[in-house]
Amino acid sequence: MSSRLNPDDQKRVEQYLSAPQHQIERQPFKLWRLLLVIFIAVIGLGLLSRLLSRLVL
């Protein structure tokens, strides 16, 4: 795919992207950890809502 930028702008973009702060290695995505966090949040909010309903009623 060709760039729509002129060569000077393309050079600046490449310099920006090659800077050290943009070269950080990402850790692999952990699906099970995300599901566990969501599961715990849903259970925690459910328990909190039950506690609040008992306090109100």
C-alpha cells in the first residue's frame, strides 16, 4: 500500500515510530485472566447488590 504522505512527512513518521518508547515488547494476551477478573467483578457486584438490598429492605 503506497503512502499518501509526501516523503518528508513519511520520514518524520518513520523516525517517530522507530523511537525507543514505541518499541516496547508486549506480553501475550491472557484470555483466562481477563475472564477471571470479569467473573470476580460480576460476583462481587452481585454480592454488593444483595447486601445493599438487605440494608434497605
